[in-house]
Amino acid sequence: MDTTTMDCWNIGIIAEPLNQEPPLIKKHIPDKILAILRKYKYFWNWRIEQLSKPNRITRKYVFVDDSQPLKYEKAKEVKLDEEIKFYADQLATPALKNLICNKMDYGKTNRKLNRKLTRNLKKAWKSIYNFYRNREREKKLRNLRRTQAEKKKEEKPKTFARAAVLAIPKKYYQPPPPKKGKIFENYDDLDILAAPKVYIIQPAKRVGVNPRALTYEPTEVVFRLAKLPKRFENQPKPLEPGAVKRAALRYKITPRTEALCVPKTTREKANEDDGFDPWAISKNALKYKPTPRIIELAKARE
């Protein structure tokens, strides 16, 4: 083969792209689900629609051509229903109690704020949520106007004459001064005051029987309460002094018990002083060996 020419040889190898699309897999629906889908016609579309929606949507980047001018569209105006507008406007008003409290607290501080609170108050009184309260308020205002008009018609007293009456000071009564006791007022009666008072206590009448007790007739409740409660019925009987059990009479004594029952014999002395030797020394004292410490303590001191 020359260097200037080049021959092509067909080897028989077919090269395919690596990113080849995989074959489509046919989805198999179980018979159990198919039976449900046949029974409920509208179940399939809604269920498949809900399951087909992805949980997370990642939007792809779209190339925007800067050469063309951008087109701006005007936002669509959403028109609300008249009924919705009415109730929304009614709910937008603040609470009547808050408006009254705010006007009382901050109305005098700022004139502009006072006008704003007054305007909102008028709007709140006309609200449907304060309809019955506003009706009672108007009723009270009408009665107040009527009473004020009646008072204006009455003749007012002359101011100078009334001022002269009001200028007179009112009388007031002071409490009486406390009585101050003298220092030696009861000095002569100290012995009488110091003596204890004599109280006569009559003895109690314990002799005799109340005549009502003789004619008393107990009721059913008293009989029921007089009975012993059930919790005390199974208690052991009290011990009888001198009584012997039947088992003790049939008891057969053993030789050991018989030997222990015999009292010990002791030698009786004629006199208590017989056999007493005051100069006798015990055997243990003769066997005792003193320690060096006791020998040291036994020595006489100079």
C-alpha cells in the first residue's frame, strides 16, 4: 500500500450511540384492581391523575433571546361579588371596644388621630354586627335628649341667690373627747379588786332516774344500731378464769416433763449467819496473778 493512497476495508462492526432509549415496558395491572376500576367508573381517572403528579417539580432553563423586546401583559383584575365586598368591608372594621378605649386614651394627644378614630367609630356603629347594640344606643340617646329638653324648660334658680346659699359653711359635729382616767382613782379599792370572785357551783344531780327514760320506747333504728356488727362476730371468746380445756385433761405426761415438774430441794439454814466466815478468802483470789501495772499502783506513795 502506497503512502499517497488509502484503502477502506469493511470489517463488519456496527457502532451504535451509547444514549440509546430503552425499550418501553408494558405496565401490567392486577385483576383485583381492574375489578375495582370496572365497578367505579370515575375512580380510574382521578386516582391516576393524582398519582401522576410529581412531588417535586424542577423547571428547566429556557433560553431567552435578548434581541427581541420583552412583552409585558397587564394583570387581570379580579372582580369580587357585591355580597362578598359588603361582608369583607363589615369585617374590616376594628372592634368597637378597642376603638372606644383608644379614643379615650389617645384621642386628646393628636387631633388627626382623633378624627380617624371618630370616623372609624361611626363606621363601626353602622356595622351589621353591632345592629342590636346600636339600636339600644339610639334609644338611650333619644331618652337623654328628651330629658335634657325638659330640664331646659324648667326655670333655673337665680345664680346670686344660690351662690349665697352655697357659700354658707355646713355644720359638722366633732366626736366627744375621750375620758382620761385619773392615776389614783381606784387606789383605795385595790384590795377589793384584787380579791378573787366567789362563784357558787351547784353539784350535779346524779341521783334518780329521768322520768322520760321510764316511758321511752325504742324505735327500729335503735334496735338495728344496738346489734353487734358482723366484723365483731368472729372474734375469740374472752378467757374464763379457772376453766380447763378438754385437751389438757386427756394429755399424757412424759418422763421428762414429770422430772421437770419436781421442785428442787434446798437446804434450809437455821440462821442466816451460820456458815459465814468474814475472813475467808476465795479460791480465785489465791490463784490470781497481778499485772505489773497493779503492782506499781499497790506501792505506797512517799
